Amino acid sequence: MVRLFSIVIVFLTFIYAIECAALRSSQPCPPVKCSGKPKQCAYGYQKNKDGCEICKCNDPCNPPGKAKLCGPKQRCFVDKKPDGTFQARCDTSSPKNPKENKPKDKASKPECNLPKLTGPCRASFPRFYYNAATQSCESFTYGGCRGNKNNFNTKAECEKACLA
């Protein structure tokens, strides 16, 4: 008798859980209400576990609970898909005019595009040069003569000249 009663309780609990889930999913979500000023979310609102919108804006470049989409030398661009949703992508140029966002140092700082040149002399000076391929300042050992202008005493000097 006790076993039959336990089975009935388990069965009813199971039915109740199914009905509650169905009821919860069939009810429309209430409109989003944010305290203070009305929030304008360019990429829509985040949703809770029931699929209802909450007062937090979507950020396709920095999704909640996940790592940032783009690396430190990349920019995040958001494209609107035909179905009205948004998709983020990483790039080093802009979607409208790729030439517009290329690093300005390429045109205005020709020394930053020169190759690393240690020189033929045998001194050993720690220096930094701008590596255009990696778009970063890297260390090298300068021999002391016949180098070029892509030769900086400190990483800060290199970054100020070539990354500013």
C-alpha cells in the first residue's frame, strides 16, 4: 500500500511539473520594464531562462557568461542578418571603408615600417622596434651602428611613435 502511494505521488509530481512547464511556456512574456529612463537597446534585450526579455541590453561583442569575442588588437563589428538578428565579427578594419581604419602609422610614420636592423657592429644594446606584421613593439639587440630609425630605447617610446 505504501509503495502504491509512493508511485502515485511520483506520478502526480511528474504530471504537475509537465503542466507547469507547458503553462509557463504558453503564457506571453510581460513587456520589459526598466527603472529610471526607458532603456534603448540597439541589439535587443537579453532573455531569462523562460525566454522572456529582461532589462539588460544584448552585446553581441561581449555575450554574457562567455569570453570576449575579439582579441586586443581587433575591433568588433555587428552586422544585421536578413532575419533581423545580429551577428558579431572581429576584424582590424571597418565594414564600410576598410582603408579608413588601417593603422595611421603606415602613412604618417614611415620609420615604423622599416625592418628590424641590428647592424654589423658587435655592441649589445637592448632596443625595441615596431613589427608591422604583428602590429606591436618587440625587443631586439642593436649592434651599435648602421641601424635605421625603427630603433627605440624603450617599449614606451616605440609605442608612442608607432601605435599612437
